[in-house]
Amino acid sequence: DAKTTQPTSMDCAEGRAANLPCNHSTISGNEYVYWYRQIHSQGPQYIIHGLKNNETNEMASLIITEDRKSSTLILPHATLRDTAVYYCIVSVLFGSARQLTFGSGTQLTVLP
Amino acid sequence: GAGVSQTPSNKVTEKGKYVELRCDPISGHTALYWYRQSLGQGPEFLIYFQGTGAADDSGLPNDRFFAVRPEGSVSTLKIQRTERGDSAVYLCASSTSGGADTQYFGPGTRLTVL
């Protein structure tokens, strides 16, 4: 799977949009971009994924650049409960398995 | 509905002992994954089951690690002759049928080997 690069940490004010960047310059045409987050002492939680089009769900929006070499996860109105480590993952299907290769992620801290 | 559950939540053992970690996936999910997370790191893939069979065990670090899923539901991760380096959080995830389906994670089992 392609390697991803994320900032180690970010802060965001409560109620503001949190924009988390991810670089994946070696992504292949059949690799998806996934975002998971992990709140302290819990298992990772799925947020969103996409291939090349921008995606939006009830949790977040995913903006993927036209060349697919980078993406941004947007939490439109961050709350204190959004404080977590956010993982950007690019993943390809091997047979019927999809291994998620997690990096170190971005520690997002939402400040009151 | 109920999510993925894992037991025990914490396990402390002594070096050289044998341990079993249990995962109950979401009902009806045929795909089950085990990951291991060391302190300060992201989770690392260990093994993937599709039904009862291990479809991909390429992440198991050595032959002390073994996992089973005899009836295609509950899975047990077994570690023989535990070493201090095995200390980590062991995470289980399940998905509807593997592939592109979303993986839902359990809370993990924190294993400490003294």
C-alpha cells in the first residue's frame, strides 16, 4: 500500500472547522483513501473513504485533489469529543482482504 | 445493535505463559481481522478470516501466534510462550463480507507481559 504523510499534531478551536491534511504521492489508481480516528483507549472508528471524487457523510467531508496525491479531511464544526488521533490510510484490495496499514496519524486536539 | 466485543479488556501475564484473547464480531459479519497496536503507534495487521478460514495470516509475527475461528463467528487469538515484546493492545475488527466493506473495531484487549 502507498505510504501516507500526516502532521503529528494539530489544534482546532471548538465550533470551527478542522482541516486535516494527508499526502499520498505514490497512490495507485486502484487505491482508496480511508480515514479512521481513535479516541483515547478505544478502538479505531471509521469516518469516511473515497477513490477520486469528494465525499461527504454525517461525520465529515473528504476532499481529494485531482491528481490524487493528497487529501483533506474536514470536520465542519469540531467539538471537544472530536479530540482523537486521525489516521489517513490508502488501501488496495488483495483478493477478498483489505488490510488497513495505519501510520502514526495526526493528534487533533479541539480546544474550548 | 451490539458492536464488536473483546474479552478480557485487560490481561496481565508472566513471560513464558500462554494466553487466549477472544473476539465476538458483529452478528452476521463474515470477515474478521486481528490487529496489534503498540504504545504510540498505529494498529498493525495480524490476520484476516473469511468465514472459518484464515484467508491471510501474513501479519502474524512468528509461530507463537495463532488464531482460530471454528464456527465462523467468535475468534480466539492464541499466544504461546509470551515475551515482554508481545505487550500491546490487540484489536479485533469485523466487516460484512470483507473487501471494501467498512471494518468495525472492538475496544481491544490490553496485554501486559511481565
